[in-house]
Amino acid sequence: MKKFIIFILLVLGSKIFAQKTVAFTIDDVPNTGLFKNAGYHSRLMEIVDSLHLPVAIFINEERLYYTDSVTKNFELLNEWIKNPLVTMGNHTFSHPKYSDVGIETFKTEILKGEAISAELAKKYHKKVEYFRSPYNDLGKNAEEHRQLEHYLKSLHYISTPFTVHSEDWLFTQLYEYYISRNQYKDAKRIGNQYVTKTLGYFDYIESLTDKKLNRNVKHIYLMHDNLLNADYLEALVSALKQRDYNFITLKSAMTDPIYAQKDHYQEKAGISWVYRWIEDKQERIKLQRREPNMEELENELTEIKK
């Protein structure tokens, strides 16, 4: 009997360990322009609630002043922060590129970026403990990387990585272009491609992490607060559920030992941490080139902009 119980525990433990998990993180919150256009409600937040999806949001407080509805915009940020599904993060005040503005200006941006959020965090017994750099730009060289790392540590911020993203900025530009021209068939095509390509990114990153480590990594997915995700987050989550994914908090994801690896990348491009953990530059470039192909969509956007 004792041996049987041990066997059952081992089986259950292996199943838990084998679960596929991902934490969803949302940059550029709150999208106050979209909020106003939607009659002062956030469809993205509604979808998060309806799915009971834990998310981490990375806030740009300047966005509160993007429209003439400042009071309502404050209410929107308040609704995001008080939501029990939401973990808070700082994304600077105005979303500058660190490698362009330098460390002193960037320090000011970080402090200014938490002014309102920190007060709301206290109100709802939360913390602003995560930081994500705009464009995932950590500096143009090793010295700038070191300066930012030390400054974030002095503020007790956790610099937030990601393993999976899907260039949703590219899909968003195409999607919003077609929506604005009432070309809904093309908009739907782009939305469906977004879901398909994102699943392709998950497959590819899994091939680099899960298969190499012979276990399932706690992945972190990067997306943005935009119309595309408001309309297609539900479809993406449904597709991931069909692939046996479970959805976890950012805090839970960060317990994976994979995130304790050394970052060997000392340049400014906002690449996935999966590549940053690769010391050999040529190997890193080779693997990046094998990502799902976006050339057709890039060409489509180029034609539209002409």
C-alpha cells in the first residue's frame, strides 16, 4: 500500500511538472485612445476578466494625458490596478528608448512613471515591483546594461524578461488600417494570422527551451494594450488551452530557474531572453533567423504605407 501511494505521488508530481504554463504580460497600459473610442470601457480588460486570466500590466502614465478625458483615464488605470487578476509593472512615464536618452534621463522616466501607480498600489495593497524597459532596450553597450541593472536593483525592481512575443505591433498596424477603412474581411484575415503566427512562435520557442531542457519552461508572453488584442485575445487563449497550456502569474513564472541565467546580450535590440542566454553571437543570430517568417506581412505593411 505504501509503495502504491508513493507511486501515485510520483505520477501526480510528474504531471504537475509536465504542465505547459505561460504568464501573459501587457505593455503600454492604459490605451486611453482606444478606451475613448470604445465609449469609455476597456474591452481588453473585459476579456481578461471573462477568461479569469492573470496578467501583468506595464504602465506608461503619460498615456493618462493622451486624450481630453483625463478624469476618465484615471478611472481606467484605477480599474486595471484594483483588479485582483492584475500584477503591476512600470514601463516608464513616456516610453523613451533608453539607448537614445541615456541613464540620467531614463532614471527620471522610471521615477516619474511610478508616481500615480505607486499610490494606487498602496490603496489596493499591491506593489509596483516589476519593470520592463520600452522596446526591451536595456542599453546600447555593456556599460549601459550595467548602469540600468544597478539602478533597478537600488529601487528593488525586478527587470522583467519574456520568452515569447509575436511582433503584434506589425499585425496591429495592418489590423487598424483595415478596420479604419471598413475592410473587415482583410482585418479578420490579419487577426487570424496573428493567432496562427503567435502559436508558431510558441512552437518555435518551445523547441529551443523545453526540448533542450527536457522539461516545460514557465513561459512569459509579451503583448500590448491595443485593438488587435482586445479582439483576438480570447481566440489566442482558447488556442493555447487546446495545446494544454495553463495560465499563471508573472511571479509564478519568474520562479523558473531559466530566468536566473546570465544575459550575454549587450546590445539594444529588444530580443527574447531565450536568445540573450546564448553566449555565442553567431548561434544566436542563426536561431533568430529561424523564427516564423513575417516577410509577407512586412511587405504588405510597406505597400500600405506607400
